[in-house]
Amino acid sequence: MTLSLDLVVHSTHEAGIKLGGIGAVLDGLLAQPAYNDGVKRSILVGPINTADDLDMSRLFAPNNKFRAEYLTWRGENEVSPELARAFNQVERDYHVYIVYGKKKFGKYEHEILLIDPHNANPASVSETKYFFSEQFGINSFRFEYDGEYNWYLAAAMPSFAALGALVNWMPGRAALLAHEWLGLPMVFAALHRQPGAYKAVFYAHEVATMRPIVEGDRGHDTRFYNVLRRARQENLYVYDLFGDQSRNYRHAMIHAAGGFDAFLAVSDITMNELQFLSPQFAQRPIALVYNGVPAQTINLDQRWVSKDHLAVYAQNLLGFRPTWVFSHVPRMVLSKALWRDIRVMEHLDNMLAARGESAVLFTLSTTIPAGRASEDVWRWEREYGWPVNHRVGNGDLVGLEIEYYQHIREFNVRARASRIVLVNQFGWTRDRCGGRMPAAMQFMDIRRGADLEFGQSIYEPFGIAQLEPLTFGALCCLSTSCGCAYAIEKYGGLELNNIVLADYITLPYGWNYPNARAMLNIGSYERDQIEAAESYRAAQKIIERLPRQGHDAWVLLENGRALAEKMSWKGVAEEQLLPALSNLF
């Protein structure tokens, strides 16, 4: 079916700045020729804090490829006089600032419309709260304490008013995609202000109701996904087993979207979670639109150059040149289950020692999104050997980094053939990471040169990051809680040595539970037993598959690239997203 849409609006908190997974999705999809052939015009809409120096520097950073055309307080106005007047009217009516411009996605350029609702008109905010309640059943007074909720609520009406001004209130054949719950408020405003003008689509990059349930119980994914599977067989839903979720405003938002025209899910896991919300969602068709995987072509010589940079860095830090270099590049959050990496490394350490081999695991992760100031890192490196050693109370270790580093220290004391190094910094270059990092090192070296990437999350709707090294021939060790595992299986990837799948969900033989409610009793004791056994199996697969011959490395490189191409953004756009949008009309 040939798609011809006049307009697709992407409502997202990552409209102007790539912050995480949604930004990666937009970068991937909006750069595809098939998408641009089928969609005449694309506009990304979201809020921005113009008073935040970091946000503004990221917006205008050269690598963000954003070019502003309307920022009245900075004297920039390159739009038509008619549009300038319309934007100015919105700013005066709603007491907001508008930032409008264009941004490059590959060889294509798309429009960016950003709203700063810092001083939003109280009358507009009150009106939004009223129709949220009357039309969508969202009681905003329950969530007035939360700044995040208030921020997106305040941006809803002015964002849609600015969009209306931009398209002259005549969108044509148009779809409005709410990326995650954060994109929903503006879509609600559209349905209230101009009903029928847009097809409303909820694009589920996760199901925000489920994440705190998984993270908040010691049974984590082992408990939750066993309960979910049995509950679907017994026709039970999240509120039947985990209680009333309405106190969670993210759940309230998603639940209110049940009447939308279409739903997209980034993985089979996410689709199952949506269907677990309520009978309304269970009865609606949900289209799978997987995330894409980067697919690049390099040769073994290029791979060895990157690995050499990593090995030299390890030697500079630790005093030995490792046989193998492992990596994990996650956010520093509970869902990434970094303790599972250590459990696998404990088994690998013995196996490596028996072979006379060695390994270093670089965990590149930080609690502070912007990382640390470069001058602080260089000083810590001189004073106490950062990043091998860390301290608390001086801006080095904060939050979850503290506990993770304690576990790393315990591991490094016992280990015979391997070490783990926490690089709690944003960036992977010498200027950001200190003088012991090779001057030639670039971020892509940790992707091109690593022999293994970990990604054993307890909650991972898809998981692009843990598959980024796939195309360069690395092993990728994933948990079955990663949504990408289902996509890999569909494309035949589980048969390849590149993929090491650790199953922390399937219960051992003989563990019988009569029903879903009984499975709620699965806790840390049960999960710990499963992790102990499965981490050993994962380590066995890794030690057997690490490439000790040039031919083995070449096979991993070729198979990894081929699998990445099958899972690329090109296929996602052509085979999944565009057909799903076609079905709207």
C-alpha cells in the first residue's frame, strides 16, 4: 500500500534535543528515504526550558544540526510576516516563548517547534486541567505536587496553538504521534481543540505503568513477566494483581489514550504490557514497530585499531594488556541490572584464568547526564587514579554509582584474570576522561573495538544500545527481558554466535505455581537462584564464542553486520511504520 500523508506530527520531549531512546528512534526513522517519500511534512513538537543553559547549549550545538528561524527574544526571525504574527499572538495569549526552526536528519530536514511554558497563562493551565478531567478522566489535582506533570500539562495548549498557527489550522491527511506518555498532553489538547483534524496515535516506547512495578519488587523481571504471562491466560489485568495504578499520573495519561485511533509498540514485550493494562487495550489492534539497529560496514583491520586503543587504555590504567575488552554503555538506573554483569564476570574470571587469558570490562555510565567537568576528572586522575579508583563526597560518585562501585571493588579484589572499571563520565575521549586515555580514542572505538557488550536489563522495552556493537562483530549478551530479543529471534539471530541470550525469566523444572496470584510470591530468593545458574550458562557461551582465530572474528563480523542490516531502520520504516500509518486512512 502506498502511503501519502500530508503531515505527521511527532509530540515528544525529545523534539529539539536527543536525550535517549526516543531521540534515537527519531534520528533513525526521519532519515529514511521511504519515510520521507510517504510523508510530505514532518513537525516535531515539544517543550524546552530556555532558561536552562545546558538545554540551550545542546539545542544549538553543531552536532545537533538545528537551525533557528524564530526566537524573538534573541532577535532571530526568518519566518514569513504572517507566521511571525501568528507565533507572537500565541506567545502573548499563553505567556510562553516559542522556538522554531529546522533540523537535519540524515540528508533530510524537518521542522522543530518548541514551547517554553515556564510562565504559562494560569487561565490556560486551568482550562487544560478542566478538559483533562471532563474529557479524559484525568484528575490533575491529584498530581499538582509533581513538577514534571505540571510542566507537560502547561505546555499542552500553547504547543497545539503554535502547531495550529504553523499549519494554518489545515493539517490535511495528518497523524499526530504521541511518543510515550510525555507526548500525550498535546495530543489531548488537539482532540479537545480541533476534534477530527488528526488521527491520534500512541507510540509506546515503554509502558510507564509497568516499569515501577518491575523495579520496585525484589523479584524484578523474574516475578513480573511470569505473572504477566499467566495473567493473560487467566484474563486478568494489572489492577487485578498489582492494585489500583491511578495514583501514577503516567498511568493515568496512558489509560486516557485508550480511545486513540491506533497504537504502536516497539517490541512484543511492550505490546504484551499494553494489553495487560485493561480490557480496552487488550481488544485494540497494536502494531509492532521495532526500533532499528545501526548497520555499518568495517573490516577487521579497522576493528583491531579500535580494540588496540581500548587495550592501551586498559594497560595505562591497570598495568596489563587484556586479551579481551568488554563494555557496557547504559544509563545508571536500576533497570539496567548492572549486578548481573558482575555475576557473569565472576564465572568468566575463573574460566579466563584457566585459559591463561585476561579481560577488562569498561562500564561507561553516569548518574549525571552531562557528566563531570573535564578539569575535575583530570584532577581526580592525578589525586587518586580515577576511574580505577573513586571517592564519595567530592562530586565523583553519586547516587547508584556508589553501590555499584562498592560491588566492583569487591570483585576486583577477588578476581584473578579480569577487572571492572567504572567510567562515570559523559564522553569517551581524552579531554573528557583524562590523560591516560589514548589521544586518538573516540567514542566509536568502544563500539567498534569491544569483544562483548553486556545488556542484561530487568526492564528494557527494546534495547538499541546493547546491539550497537553487533554490526562490528561483538558478542551481545542480552536478557530475555530485552524487547530486542524477540526481534532478533524473528530475524534468525538466535542461531548466531553473536547473540548470547540469558534467560532470567523461565522458571526451573518443578517450580509449579497454580495461578498468577501465586506467582506474586516470586521474590529475591527465587530470582537469585535463577541468576546464579543462568549467569554461569551465559559465561560458558561467552568463553566458547570469543574469537581466538582470525576466521572466527571475521565470521562474527560478517554475521553481525548481516543481522544488523535485517534489523535496520530502513526495514522498520518500510515494513512496519508506514504500513501502520497507512491503515489509519
